Amino acid sequence: MAKTQISDIIVPELFAPYVIRQTAADSALVNSGITQSCELLDELVAKGGRTINMPSFSELSGNDDVLSDSAPLVPVKVTAQNSIAPILIRGKAWSANELAGALAGSDPMTAAGEMLSQWWNIQERRILTSILSGIFATALSGSHRLDISGATGATGIISASAILDTKQLLGDAATNLTAIAMHSAVYTKLQKDNLVEYIPNSEGVIDFPRYLGYKVIVDDGFIPASNIYTTYLFAEGAFARGEGVPESLTPIEMGRNILASDDILVSRRALCLHPIGLSWTRSSTAEATANNTELATGANWAKVADDKAIGIAMLRHRI
């Protein structure tokens, strides 16, 4: 009986762009609007390196002047801020024996692409949760975090009132918040309270449940500690997302262990997932590019924008 080999079903030149497109298409982070893709950021990632400089102008400040027929207006400076974002280069290899059996079907190349895109989406969510742990450890702990977990009784449990208090941390900029992310146990608690709505979109499909009008993202990557949970509110485009293929990076590669008669499939990615308004401060990393432990370290992040320009808020609570 002939054995299906990875090389029989995958054409690298076609497969790599397909996986990149499929990963974005299937991503809850992308579809919810939390992350916003940018062609310029894609190009910067494709150029390679360890970090990207992301300069931007600060918001205009000051009061208006009364026009005069004798005195000219006095211009003030438009200030700029620079944010540094780490480029993340990751990869994984699989043996073909397990994959070959799983890829049986009418379109094995599509099946392989979906398997890879789903796996990469899980990794991307882990990157996001690591970054959130890092930026809320220090940089945003005093301005964008509400902690009710130590309160007694119902006061320490997640509720609509607690979420509204959390969004108020952003003041009038809270109107930009569009999504809420939580652990599945928190989601179940809100379902029991009959606080989750299921509203079809314009195509009649329920893409995201709603809580207080926010799109709900459920992810067990928000792991509780000592029965204390973290729930996050996000503005549209709170994270910038870029993905490219540096010249020296081979995104899809196949090999063969002739002694074991095994094929090997390798997938590599270069991406950037960066919180707007914050900057990466670490000058060196333990590996070639930042790992998730370093992303989750508070000392590696600094705030560079005004509080209201950072569209993320966090609630620590019990259920």
C-alpha cells in the first residue's frame, strides 16, 4: 500500500501564503477587532531584525487662543513618541507519520493548512496573554487595572457593575472599548446569570456572543491563580499586528529521515503583536528573539502614551 507523504500534498510556494492568510482568517483576535493588521508593519517584519521602531505623534494639547488683529498666533510644538516592538520569530516541526493519517480527505493540502493555522492561532493567543501579563505587571498596574478580588462576598465577584467600573478607568475614552476577553469559567458564570446575549450579525450568524454590548472572546489561556481570574476589555485595534517573511526565513520546509522512512514538516513564522501605547524596553533576549516568559515580564515594558490612548483595561475578580 502506497504511503501518503508530506511532499505529495504540499507545495511550499503555495502552502506558505495559504497558511498565513488562513491564520488571519480564523483568528478570533483578528476577527474581534482587538488586533489590527497593518501593511507597513508587515513590511517591517519582513525586513527582519529583533525589534521595530514605531514612531507616532502625541495628541495635540493646549487651549485655543483668541484671535487678535494685532498679535499673531504663537505655535507650539507637535511632539512625537517612539514605541519599540519586538519581532517574534517562531517555528515548529512535526513528523509526517501522524500527519499523513490525519490529512486523509478530498483536499489534504487544505486540511494541512487548516491544522497549521489553528495551531498557530493558539500560539498567537498565548503570545497575547503573555504580553498582557507583562504590561499589567508594572506599566498599567496603577492606571488600567481594577482589583476587586480581595473584597468579601459578592463585592469581589465579577458583575456588570464591576465591568462598568473597569471601563471607567479610561474615562470618556471608554467608548472605544468593543470587546471583552475571559476564561471559560467566567463565561459560564455570566451565562448562568443570563447576562450573555446572542445577537446575529448582518448575515444572520452569531460570530461573537455579547456582554454589556461587548464582543465576548473566551480563552482558557487566561489562567486563574488561587481562584482569582483576570478579564480584559479592549478597544478596536488595541494591538498592532504584522506578519512577514524575512529573506533568510524559510516559512515551510520539508525533510526526510530515510532510516525511519519519516517525512518532517517544518513551519516558521515572523510576526509582531504589539500593544499600542507601550514600548518594549529589553535590549537583549535569552534567545534570538523574545520568548513568552520575557513578554510576560513587567520590567520589559514601559508606557509611552497617555492613559486614554491605551485601549486596554483589566479586572481581577473571583467567580
